[in-house]
Amino acid sequence: MEHPTFSSTPFFYDRSSDRASYSGTSGEEIEGQSWRGGQVGGGVGVGIHSTPRVSYYFPKGVGEYHFGERHPMKPHRLTLTNHLVIGYGLHKKMDMYQPRSATREELEAFHDEDYVDFLSRVTPENVRNFTNVLSRFNVGDDCPIFSDMWDYCRQYAGASIMAASKIVAGKTDIAINWTGGLHHAKKSEASGFCYVNDIVLAILELLRVHARVLYIDIDIHHGDGVQEAFYNSNRVLTVSFHKYSSDFFPGTGHIDEVGHSLGKYFSLNVPLQDGIDNESYVSLFKSIMEPTINTFQPSSIVLQCGADSLGCDRLGCFNLSIAAHGECVRFIKSFNLPLIVLGGGGYTIKNVSRCWTYETAVLLDQQQVLPNSLPHTAYDDFFAPDWKLHPDLAAGRNRIENLNTRKALERIRIGCLERLRYMHGAPSVQMTEIPPGLAPWLQEETNEEDGEGTTSDAHRGNGEWYDGYRDRELDSSISVGFPPPGVAPIGHGAPSPTVLQWGAGIALGGREKRAAAISASANLLTTSITENQRERPLGPATAITRVDSTPKSSKPRNTPTTAGAGAAANVAWKKRKKSTSVPGGSGARNPTGKNGRSSLGKAIEEVEVPPAIDEADGADETATAAMDTGG
């Protein structure tokens, strides 16, 4: 019995049809489908004003590793993909990088130190020495120990970290790393052919600057490792389209898995059944992702493009074509947000390499001119007998019965949109930057205390936890945690991200050069986060931190000032501060030295507050009180 699809339902009206029609020659003509979208750049109705900068990351030799003779994971698929990309000449239209391997410290940004140490030491020759911990780290049949496994993990993780760093630095708009996307690895164990979760590491790098990151997973398996890493965070929204069944790996991804604590409703799962076809999948994908992006308003997107959701996959059970899979990529690209595109699953390697080659062309806007005939490479035999980019993957015996009814898919769509409603708009994230004039002093002090030429991360805090509006520590004169009078505090559920826009004045007189420079630097706080002045989160579930840079016993009496605020408003703010404890927002922490004292705090302590300033403050308050009483 042929199950109906719902591609014609009015709930899934494709707005892109109102725009200029898509001119794909290798897609619609090959597939004969009407579900294909409109012009590139139409996702939010805003055209592209400049050509996106696309970069491509491929570690040398990454396709030469071998999991085992009968193991379904074949890194050789990466070599096939790379040869097709070069054979089509796509490498000439993007920046090509050979990334360095990730360091142990970079891997430990997410993974446990013991687990990383185990990966670095175990080999097929000495694995017998680790028999007591193999089960602890979930190493076995699915995740075997193979030759040079440590180097393999560092290579694909390093490529994803480099892709994220290029996005953060603003040096690329779209970063492609087909070697990454291993979404099952957990904090302290391997899982599902994945040893290191490069996706989490890349997202952590993005969170240093980007307020919110959207993670999208179109692998047939649930992206459980990424969801688990950010299950308590509202800065990362994870969305996964996958087959869900109790007997299908990994057995997670029910629609009711929505997140926890601060991250509640920031995990979105779309569970599907066997045999979903192009029309159903693409329509459902677009109808969920468009409102998701408009609601969450991400600063950047990470898209995992596991190719095991294609038809004819060795471990898959969907009926998707390469063109339909690529249409999902094109749709996400059309929102014109910074984008990292990663690989993932895919176990029929000839189809995996075709799919990722086609999607590379999609990201370069070259899909309409890409010939269907494959270029000649050293691996032509893999693509016999058709040697085509778009083989029919769901014809005849290859087609799997579609168990996804229209009613079931509509129920999933409504359920996902209902969970978006509970999100109450995009969560606000306060972010601050180190003032430019102050940064060199902080670096010098760090070097002096460390006694070496290298510097620690100037944005990493030490052991302080921000407790929302219940955190009632008083701010310092350089604090950026409290809003000025008349400015509402920022909290969960605000309609848009907010970067602190008010500086903090330091009334320390002009006799000390150091005090003058600090005051000038504080006034340079802007609404943008730059490459060299960014916040590093403490962990995957860390939302925000705050500044309390000076010891409470040594805080000066001066008060925050706001650009454009009058003297009366400033005095009223000072009076309010003296009489009440004001709940503060969150911001980036200032660095601390080895002795636990803030570098910024020490700078303030060294400056003596002139008595005249204190007297002037008292006079201002007296005058204002007289005005209030009519005296």
C-alpha cells in the first residue's frame, strides 16, 4: 500500500515559490520533483548583496585510516569526496585549507582529561593493558581501537575547530569540513563510531563571540552527543531530524526530549519512521526550520549533513535523493547566516561522496551548472556502472515503504511549533569586551605573573557562577553588569540579544595617567564583539558570567554614568545604589592572576580617590535633595 505524503497540504506552503523561480538544471530536471525551492537568498526575503566567502578544510591523509575490514565506517569516503570536488574544479572557487591537528588542551575543552589521555595512549598493540577501562570508555565493536586512532581524532577535530575560528574571526562566511560531524561522542566515552565530538568543540569556539548558535542535524541517527552536551543551555538550540525507534541506534530523540533547566525547550527533535520520501522530508524540514530560525534568531548555524539518510545506505532506511538532501542545505544557506557545514554518517561510500560533492556545489551556488556526468578521477571504478552525480536511489527494489503518514507528520510539525512557542522568543545574552586601552596592561601583568612569553585566555573566569537575578553582588566601578536608570534588566525571554551599551565612568581625577587611561578605556565599550576581544564560555552548559572586578572592601565611591544622562539622573542612581542592592545582569569576567586577585581590581586599588571628588559628590547629592524638596 502506498502511503500518501503531505507535500500539497496548505500548512506547508512554500513561500519561495513567490520569488523568482529556481533555475536548477541538475536538480529538478533529474529528479522530476516540484518540491525544490526558490532562488538562493530567499529564505528570509533578503537578497544576497555580496558573494559569500566559502572555505574548505581537508586534513592531509585523513582518508587513509581504517576502522577494520568489516566495519561500516570507511574514512576512504573522504578521499573520494575530495577527488570529486577537485575534479569538478570547485576548489578554484573557495579557499582551501589543510588544518592542523587539535591539541590535547583543545580536546579537553569538552572531553574529560582521563578520556583524552586514554585516546592518546591506547593502540592495537597495547590494548591489553587497558582492558579494565575499555567498558568505561565504551570501546568495543562499534568503536574499535585501530592504528593511528589518536591522530585521526585530532585531525578531524582540528579541522572543525579551525572552521569555527575562521567564522569567529570573520574571515569566511561558510566553512565546509566533510571530515567532521561525528555527533555521537560523549564527554567521557566513545559512541556510534565517534571518539571525539568535533561538533561540540566547534560550537564552543563559536560561543566565545556568537550569542546564540543553532545546530541542525539531518543524519538518520539522532545527534545525541551534541544534544546531551548543551541540554542545560539556552545559547545552543539543537534540532535533529532522524529515525526514532527503541531498537534503532541510539534509541534517543523522542519529541518530548526538550531540554532541562535553563535549556528547557532548546532541544527540538523530529522523530521519523522508515521510508520517508523527498516531498515529505523537504516540506517538513522547511516548515519547521523557517519558524525555528526566525524565533531563535541564531548568530551562526552548524549544519551536520550525515549522508546515511540517503536511499540505499548500508545502515539507513530513508528514500531521500541527493538533490533532496542538498535542498535542505540550500534552504539553510539562504538565511545568509555564518554557517559551518560538517559531514557525519554515510556508509555507502560512493553515494556519500556524490552527495557531499553536490552540496559543496550548492554552497558555492554552482549546482545549476554542475554536470551530471562525474569527472574522471583515480577512483572511477567506485562509481560504476552509471558514473552519474545523481543516481536514482529509491527506484524498484531499492525503495522502502513509507511508514510516515500525512497525519503523523502533521502531528510532528504541530508539536515542534508548539515547543517553539514555549521558547518565548530568542533568549538575551549579555556580552562584554575588554576595553582596548586596558587589554595591553592585562597582557603585561599576566606575562609577569606567569614568568613566560605566553598568555592565558584573557576572557576565562575562575570559579564564579552567575545566579540570575538572585545574584546580588555589588558592581565595581568598571562593572558592566548593571543597567543605568531607566534601562530594563536583560533576562531570559527578551526579544533579541543585547550587548552592553553603557560604559562606566571612573571619577579618579587627572593626576594619575593610569587612572585616566582606565577611565578612557571604560568609555570605549561598544556594541560589537571583535576577534581579539571575545568571551569564552566555561563549558557547554554555561550561559553567562559577570564582572565583579574589585574587592568589595576597596571599591571606589564613584558611580556608573550613562552617555546622555543628566546630572540629576546620575545622582539619583548613586542614591539608589547606596540604599538598595540592585540585581545585576551578566557579563564577561575579567581575568585573575595566580593569587586570585583581579588584574583590573589591582589597577583600581593603586589609584587613590582624591578627597575633592568625594566632597563634590556630597555637594551634588545635597543640591539635588534641595531641588526635590523645593528648597
